[in-house]
Amino acid sequence: MLRLVSSLVLPALALALAACNPSALSEEEKAVVASLSLDALPPLPADPTNRVADDRRAAAFGATLFFDTDFSANGAVSCGTCHQIDRQFQDDLPLAKGIGTTDRRTMPLAGVAWSPWQFWDGRKDSLWAQALGPMEDAREHGGDRTSFARLVAQKYRSRYEGIFGPLPELAGLPEHASPKGDAPAQAAWQAMPGDKRDEIDTVFANLGKAIAAFERSIQHPQTRFDRFAAALASGRKPEGDAVFSDLETEGLKLFIGKAQCVTCHNGPRFTDEHFHNTGVPAVPGLPQDRGRAQAVAQVLADPFNCQGRFSDAPDRCDELRFMIREGEELERAFKTPSLRGAASRPPYMHSGQIATLEEVIDHYSRAPASEGGHSELDPIIFTDRGRAALIAFLKTLE
Amino acid sequence: MSRRTIVLAALGAIVVVAVAGFVAMRFFMAAPEGLDLARSKATVNGHYRIAIEPEAEPVRQGPLHSWIVTLTTPDGQPVAGAQVAVDGGMPQHGHGLPTRPQASEIGDGRYRVEGVRFNMGGWWVLKLAVEGSAGNDEATFNIVL
């Protein structure tokens, strides 16, 4: 009898205990952990549409532009107003505030160069095209193209020309002109000859390209999770702050297992870079926001998109070429945000609808129906311990 | 019932529960057992034979990439001039492909399907619909990442 116990029951018991041990990771789980580690991040993707993407002078010029509040209608707003350098390049607000208040949450910037689509709805297909949007939005910088060109000529002529070549002749151009501005600015823009508009658009696009070159340098910092993953991958025992508590390990296992977070929050950036409807409620008082469904036409019509005449590689636009253009899946679909650093930057969702991580988990647990289109979520029941574990795990991504 | 029997029964129960939990957890993450992963098969109505292969191995989650489709008659003759349409998605998640792949003919009954992206791990299907000289037909391929 004793022999039976030792030969059959004890090995089975060992397997049972391994299955119960919250700290034990299966080989499959270890492979998923490795796929989430910063060590698995591919090299910075090239951006052939921006010929100065990897030019160090352009990046330095872009950094100057990024923080210069002169590029705004009231002289008080720069990219850095919402993308705050000491706050993961975001602003902790539910809705971004420039000159006015926008309809969306400011996105953090670490690792954005790995994203094929910019903004929550992907209405821009490059970092440089993205940078141009807020500069002319009346609620953000509220600027206009001829003012920007004139400011560059006054303040940064030699730096600009050292990178992009001679500035065009600006004498005689309207003070404020832009196809996106108020009615007088739009009228002034329409009154300009086509070749002058092209020259100004080129300067405007180049400002975006310099800012993009700077933004490409903003990397995800290594986290406790990455140190844990590195130890796991090399078969070492994690040491120091790479040691995960039982609660953190349970959270990790939930994240990549039953809670199915990793379905969308996958890869080293914890995002699939795609658009999903997760039933996040609309904000009362804001205009209807159809997310990706309204962005498709915008990116196709954008003169600064990959295929446009300001692109440096209009023949290399696979993302646009193979983009899904219609279908219910696009309704109220928003980009999966990276979860790196997310624990310390509430509020959450595309318009800051959810104030805390606890409430985010409530949302995924309840999986409410979407106010338009169909939510991809299925309800999940979490124990109190499971909720605490998920949050503990997310904090290892700081 | 002896004390030893009770202990053994209890141990046995623990083992059963734990192993069942372990298996369930693994099942949760995995594609269904016995999925047909063949990369070459006859189309549903038998008009053609289709083989698919990624232009570059391994197929990775994330990047846009291409597949080469080889279209032949059932007896192996290349089929030129067909229209190949691509659809697909993730049956377990109820969604389609994240992109709109397009096929173009490259000769010898071969077609390049560009613009494929698998943005998640797990079970994907690629459905190829063929309009060719032998009629309309289709085949569905399973891919597990």
C-alpha cells in the first residue's frame, strides 16, 4: 500500500501542488511572458515617409518645437502642455486642455514610433502627420500655417534650413492663413496662389517631421516586469526588485490567462496597435464619437498621409492600402493603449471616462453593451483577490 | 473504512480537482484540439487544390506580411487568371481580420496575398474564395499563433 502511495499518488500530488502553487508558471505562460518583455521589442521601425526621421539635428529641432509655446494662437500652448515630459508625456486629465478643451484623453508618447496609427482612432498614419493636427486645432494650439512659417523664419531660420533647405519667400503672404482655421484664415488661404500654398504646406509638414524625429526617441523605460521576465527567460531566480510577490504572479497569470487581457494588450508594448469596441460609455455633453468608423475617411482624405505629396515614400503605404475601410467592427472602436506605466496615469479610456484601475476592472467584468456597434467583451467574474492581483501586476509595469 | 483509505480518497480527490483545473487553464488559452492545420487542401467543391505558405517564416503576431497561394486543378495543373479573395478572422473571438488583404497573380498558378496581419495570438482562419476557369470555390485554412 505504501508502495502504491509513493509510486502513484505522490507524483500526482506533486503535479497537483504545482498546479495550485500561484507562483508556478507553465512553459506556455513563460513563453507569453517573454513575448511581453521589452527584450522582445523589435528595433525602431523605419519611417520612409519622413526622410529626417533618424536625423539627430531634426530630432533636436523637433524637441525645441515640441516645447515652444510660440507655436500657438495665445503663446501659451506647446505639444508639451498636454504631453508633459515629467508625466509620461500625458496630462492626467480626462480631456486634454490646450486653448480650449478637446473631446479626448491625451495619449502618452513612449514607444509611439512602433504604432502604425496615431490618435485614439488612428486618423493619422504617421507621427509627423499626427503632430500637425493639434497645431491647427482651435482647442489646442489654435495656430495657422502662414504664422508658423513666419515664426520659423524669424526664430529658427538657420536650424530649419540646415535640415530642410531654404525657406520659401514669405513676403506678401497673409498674416493668418490655413485651410483649417477660422473663416478669415480659410479665405486668406484660398486666396493664395497654389504654388505658395504648396510651399507653406511643405514647411508645415517639415515641422511635423522634425517633431516626429524627436518623438521617435521617447522609449519605454525598463520595468520590474521586464527584469522579472529577463530572469525567467534565462532560467535565473529573480533577484532584488525583480522578485514578484504571490499576488503579482497571480495577477500576471490572470492577465495572460482567464482575464484574457493579453488578447489585445499583447506584445512588448502591451497593445496590438489595433482598434476595438469595448463598450466604453460615451461622455454626456460631448459630440457623438464613432472612433475608428469616423477616422477612416479622415486618414484617406488627409493631404499629409503616407500617399500624399508631402510624404517621402508615397509608394510604401501598406498600412493605408490594406486598411479596413468599413464594417460594424469600426463603430466606437478605439486603439488599444499600451499598459506600460498605465497604473500611475489615471483616468482611463479614450475620453477619461473611468477614474481608477478598480473601476476599469469593474468595466471589463460587467462588459456593458456598447452605445454603438458591438462590444467585443464577454463578462468575467473576478474574486476580490483576483482584482487586487491584476492591479498588483499592472503596477509592475511602472 | 480505514483511515488510510480515507486519506487516499482525499488525496485522490485533490489530484482530480487540481489536474482538471490545470487542464482547463491550458485549454482556455489554446485553440481547439484536432484543428486541421494543413496548408494544402482541396477546395470545398473539389474544383481546385490550394496550397498556402507565408512568404517568410515564422509567421509572427503583429507585422503586415504576405502569403503565397498556389492554385492548381485537382490533378495538379497550375490555374492562371483566377480571382482570389481573402477573408478570415478569429472564430473564438467573433471578429474578422484586422486588415483587408489583397491577392495578385505572380505566375505559374501562384498568387501573392499581401497585407495580412494577425494582431493577436491564437486560432485564426484564412478563407480563400476562388473565381476561376473551373468555377467558383473556396477553402478555409486554420493558422495557430
